[in-house]
Amino acid sequence: MDADVIVVGAGLAGLVAAHELTARGRRVALVDQEGPTDLGGQAHWSFGGLFLVDSPEQRRMGVKDSCELAWNDWQGSARFDRLDDEDSWAARWARAYVEFAAGEKRSWLTGHGLSFLPTVGWAERGDLRAEGHGNSVPRFHVTWGTGPGVVEPFVRHAQKAAADGKLTFHHRHRVDELLVEAGTAKGVRGARLADDPSPRGAASSRDVVGEFELTAQAVILTTGGIGANHDLVRRHWPDRLGTPPAHMVTGVPAYVDGRMLDISAAVGVRLVNRDRMWHYTEGLRNWDPIWSGHGIRVLPGPSPMWFDALGRRLPAPCLPGYDTLGTLRHLRTTPDIAAHDHSWFILTQKIIEKEFALSGSEQNPDITGKDRAAFLRARLLGKGAPTPVEAFKHHGEDFVVADTLDELIAGMNRLTDEPLLDPATIRRQIKARDLQIANPFSKDSQIQGIRNARRYLGDRLGRAAAPHRILDPAAGPLIGVKLHVLTRKTLGGIQTDLDSRALGHDGRPIEGLYAAGEVAGFGGGGAHGYNALEGTFLGGCLFTGRQAGRAAAAQTGS
């Protein structure tokens, strides 16, 4: 045997699994098609948000949360409807994860040196139904250090294990085949790729310079999803979300290619819930891209007005920060706009300064660099939008800035192949909305949502602008933002039991084969069901990677 356990994929789930294994004295071969600069995978690029329940941060902000409330929210969002089949293990993983988030998760993370911003974000506020999708309370805890801060302790552990002879890195090794004999996983086989000096996140060469084969007592697959493979995204795009856009921007590096899913299926692994996926509707074309088609997601506060490609205000609950897939479904299934791949925000300078944030570690240098003074200056005390937001406003091809509405709409129409927006129609809708600002009462659901957000101290301090008229010159200039569909997460994948063992078509574990992270649908082949509550993707990698590592260590203990 070349190792006790082979871990395929050096992203967050793989690093966590490797940590659990080496901490228990197992020898690990960590195999990845990218080079050492990409340790941590796509988690490195994330905002570092983690779903926690009844945390000290929540309690300090006056948020009352509980495992019971979180589980009610998760079930309303997931809408598991295949419980006798594809959701049978997914629902059990979901329950286990919510209990983890309400229990050991925070202390386990702080034990690894992680800490969190004092304010808690309120993501996915939902579809406005108590039993429906969404978070009833803020639960999005941003890690000091963002994605790199989440990844760093596990990278450090892996490097130390390598120095101690417990772990061997096999960079630039692409797995093309799983070795399964008599129903038991024995190892992997594939191609050695040429060394490539490309910087982190950039596409690397696929030039083959040799072959390799590794054997072990167990194999753990942690190879991620399909977000960078638009052909696979379109192949599995579900009818309930209408037609896939002709053009999408890409929220993950090129190595998130989904190859391992079909390779696993070829040896009898069961793939489930492949029609479930998570893509954002607030994507921007990155003016300074790292990978091809690089998209950045706007993390909006509650105030921008949202219009479809023809200039009609989106209906509730298609509001900023409320219902990601509900909004995607509306944009892709409404007949007269489905042919268009974009929508629009219209907002003011006053709104962008208080409410706009950009997802991604590189777009938040103050938090990524753990610079508390810079964070206070940029987010709470300073004037103007954060520097990365202003850079997008200045350089980004999806931004239009104007002093008058007529000038704004003219500029927005120049960003499409034909002028689709009528200034009079948009003016009428904005004026109707602005009339709702004059008193504390309103029949407008978005205005109600803004005022509800400002009841929460975290939003009032840093995420929700004071209600004002969009057409108030004192709040200007006006800003139009063209939004694209941004590919991101695979919600289905390899079906696993609660020990992370990969299951075959007969429902029985394939001996010695495990899966964790996105390739396993974050647990059981789809722990999120149809919808995510956010902060649950990194958390799902942490939880399933931990479980896979511990289970494989127990199997290989003799």
C-alpha cells in the first residue's frame, strides 16, 4: 500500500479529512490535479461565511435562535420530497448538520483558531412564509480572514503532517479511474500533469507527462462540484427553473469541473439529486478577472429596486437577499423575459455606500487581512462605499452612474443589444415606491422589509440604509447595475451514509470508498434539498470532511 488512505481533492473537505486521519496516526496520500498554490481549493475564494445557531455573536446582537427554529427553517427550505429514495440519507445528514451548527461546531472551529466578525449577517431572508424557505433570524457568521482564514489551519496541519512523514502531497496528479476490486476500493489511477506556475485560481495546463497508480485501504473523494463546467450545468438544469441562460458568469475556478462524479458512477457509485443546484442572480462580470468568465456576486442589502430585463419591478419575494432560487425561477420561467440573461438593480449612492458588499476573499481585503482598524474605517465609520465596491462602480462594465433617471436609463439601454427599458415605465414604478417612504406605514413589501431589517442592530449599523426616496437628488447619483446568473454550487452528488461511505445502486456501502463536501452534495447526496440557507457550503465541507476522516481512520485502524 502507498498509504493507509488516499484523499482525492485538496480543497477544504479534503484538508479536513486529511487532518482527522493524520491526527489518528494514519498515512495519507493527498492527490490533486492542481499545484501547491491551490491548496484549499475554491474555499480560499469564499467570503468565509458559516451557519451557526444560538452563537455568542447572535446573543450579543439580541438575536434569539434555537436548534428547533433552525431545523424548522432548514426543512422549509429543503422541502425534501424523495425521502424513500434520493433524500433518505440527505435528510439525516441535514438534521445532523443543524445539530452540529447548534452544538459543537463553533467550539471546534475556535479550537482551530478561527474567530468571527462581531456582527452576524442575515442571508436568505426567505419567501415570506413561516413554514417556507429562509432564515428566520441572522445566522451568517463571517470568519476573520474570510475563506483563507477558514482554510489556513487545515493547510498548516497538512504541511506539518507532510514534514512529519504522515502525509504525502501528490500535486498535479489527475485521477481518471477508481480502482475497485470485488466491491472494495483499492486505489486510484490517472495522469501526471506537467508542472504549471500559474497563480492561484488561474486555469492550469492539462499537458500529460506520465501516469500514476496509488493503492490504499480506503479512498476519500472530496473533488467538488460542477460550477465551472457550464455544459454539465446545462445538462442537469431542471425544468422547474425554466431554461438555462445562454450566457452565465462563473463563480468558481476552472478546476471545479465535475469530472469525479462520472468517474465514480463508472464503478457503481450512486449519484442522486443531480437536478438540484445553486446559482446566484446577482452576478457581475469581474473587471479584474482571475479565471475565464470570472463572476463576482453582489451581496445586497434590502434597498435596491430590482427590475427584469424589460424594466418591470420583480414581485415579492424576489427581493434583494431574500430568495435566491425563487428569483432565478422567476427570471427563467416568465415567458417574455426568459430570452434575456440579465436583470437590473437601480439604487442610489447612499444605498451603495451602506449596503453593497462583494462576495469573495479578494474583494474584502480588510476582513481577509484581519485588519480590524481598516474594517471599522471601511464598513462603519468611513464615508463612501468600500474601496472594492467603488472600483467596480468605476471600472465594471455592468455599472451605470447618472444624475438623472433619463440619463441612467439611456446608459442602461446602451449595455444591451437593443433598448429594452422605457424611462416612463420605470419612473412610474420608482415614484410609486417613493410615495411609500413618507410615513412609517407601507403596503410595499420591500419597504416593510427595509424597516424590519433596521430593527436588527447588525443591519442598522452596517447593512441597511435609512429609508429614502430613490429620486431624492440628495441621495444620488443614481446607479444602475446589470446582473447576470452566476454559477456556483452543486446540491446533489454521491449518496453517502452518516459515516460518509459512498453507496452503490443497491443502497449498500462500497467498502473502503468515502465521499465528502460538494461531491457528496454536502452530505448524503443533497443535505440542502432544494434550497440553501447560506453559510452552509463551507460548513458542509467541514462537517462531512471531518466525518469522512474519522470514519476512514476507524476502518484502517488495524
